[in-house]
Amino acid sequence: LKSNPSNNEEKEAQTQLTKSDELQRLHSQALSAYQQEDYEAAISLLDEILAVCVWDAELRELRAECYIKEGEPSKAISDLKAAAKLKNDNTEAFYKISRIYYQLGDHELSLSEVRECLKLDQDHKKCFSLYKQVKKLNKQIESAEEFIREGRYEDAISKYDSVMKTEPDVPIYATRAKERICHCLSKNQQATDAIKVCTEVLQLEPTNVNALKDRAEAYLLEDLYEE
């Protein structure tokens, strides 16, 4: 403005300056809310800023952290994917996306995202460690499913037992493994064991359709028609 003053431009400049000051104030409030663990308030403030600063990768990463804390992983993934595109070599974003997918039980998407991280930096310690874990788990699950397709139910059960040992800390994998073991036992006409394992799954997920169907098949084998 100083180099080329004019009334119209001065109005525009003042407007932009006011907006800029307002956004900086909102940013300070958002950081403060985040530090105080008021993630809902932080998200609300970051929404306002990101409506204007659409291409700010760091703000998206901060909002993703808030979504994770608030138990909204799909929204966190959306922000992290944007951040991965907006910032070059954003290995951290790919790592976080991979971790979220892994925690949600989506091992295939987790593997895909962690590979993107390693494409950018093959020596990335956290990504390489996660890659080894996900790859091992993925291979075991694929192998178990192959056994099921071939009707080799004992082998599939053994492989799903290995899955539970490979990942004892993320409950979704144990639940999915038990669901498939329940299916194998039912198919293998081991009715008593099938009913027991299927019931364990249904205590965790009362509306699990696969476990209900497999337990029904097992009840039929035992002539328990009412059940």
C-alpha cells in the first residue's frame, strides 16, 4: 500500500489485515484448546481457520490429532490424506494413516499406506517396524483364507491362532480370527467347539451375522433346532 496508495486498495488491505488478525487469534485459541485437551473446541476453531486456509497441511494434521483423540478415525484419515498431498515427503502423515487403518482392523489398507511412507524414506524406523508387523499379519490372514477356500479347516484354525499371537494388543484381530475359527469348526462339523467359539464372538458382537449363521449350523448338527 505504501508504494502505491489508493482508496479501494486500502479498504481491501484493511479487510485482509483484519481477517488475518482474526485467524491468528483463532489459531492461538485452537492451540490453547488442544493443549488443555479440549479437542471438541479445538476442532471447531480449526474448522473456521481451514475454511479460509484450505491448503495448510499443519492445521489439517492438528485437526487430525483432535479427531483421533475424539474417536473419529475416519475424519482423521481424511485430514491426514490431504496433509500427505499438501506437504512433500510427508512420511509422518502416511505413518499415522497406516496406524489408524491397522487399529481399525483394515490390515490391507494399512499395508498400502505404510508402503507409501517407505517409498519416500526406506530407512524410516517407525514405518519399517509397522510394515514388518502388518506384512506378517497380512500374510497369515491371506494364508488362512486360502486354507478355508481349499476346505483345509484344521490348517486355517491353526493359522488364525497364529494371527492372535502375532497381534495380541488390537482386539479387532482376535475377534475376526475367532469369527473365522467359529466358521471353520462349524464347517468341519465340530459342533460343540463351534458353538463355544461362536458364542464368544457373539458376546463381543451380538449382531455378528456370520457368527450367528455358523452357530446355527452347529446347533443343527447337534439337533438343537430351537436354538
